[in-house]
Amino acid sequence: MKVRLATPVEAEECWNIRNQAIRHGCKCSYDAAVIDAWTPAAMPEGYRRVIAANPFFVVDGPDNRPVATGFLDLSAGSVEAIFTLPEHLGKGFGGLIIDAIKEEARRQGFEKLTLSSTPNAQSFYEKHGFTLVKESLYPSALTQTDLRCMDMVSKL
């Protein structure tokens, strides 16, 4: 499978991947009501702008449609939106996205990357060279609450 840049036209597909991944992967980390609020069907228009403004990567599945996503937030030097459709977990797609983000970050001159991981994804990021800095609470506008997150860093 190959990593490529997403286009703003694919924003709804990427939003759907995000929602399915959160609903599947985070059910042991957050209450159902929080997950429901965090994954609305209606995509915020800002999501499309994020895809246009940052290196936003996808991996296509066998049907040539995106099955995994992730992007480098150029303003913060952070890894964001690493999500894989549940039926494609364990195939290495998330790792391909992380590798593409790291390569792009180096090209852009970053010396380190940060991220805020959900508790359930911490071990995934550790496998890909990130280390825990601290546990924190991330204020979420969608959920109207603070989400428990793991702040992590990786030197490039």
C-alpha cells in the first residue's frame, strides 16, 4: 500500500475514518456519551481547511479509497488524526502514515514532533518512536469536556 496526500474533496471520507476509528478504538478509554459527542456525523468545515493547509496523508485500501489518515500540523509541529478503519487495523497502515509524517517533518526542518494520544493508542505511538512526556487533559469543544490524553514526543 502507498501513502499519498489527501485532497479537500476527500474530507468527508477522512472524517468518516476518524469517526469509525474513535468509536471502535476509544470505547475503553472514554464514556459512550463522550464518544458520541466527539464523533458527530456532520463534519465541521474547518476539517476540510486542515486538509488543504497541511500535509494530510492517506493510505488507500484495495478499492482505492482511503482507509487510514494522518497529518502534520505545520503550525504546531504535531502529529494529528492518525486513524485507521477498524477492519484495516493491524496491517501497518498507521505506521506508513507516521513514517510519511516524520519524513515530511524532517523536510520542513522540524527537529521533533509532538502529539496528544488517546490512552488506547499510547502503545502504538511508542512502537513508532514516541515517548510519554506527561498525562494531561485536552479541552474538547465537540465533547464540551476535557479528554484524558498522553502528551508524547519524538526526536527526528
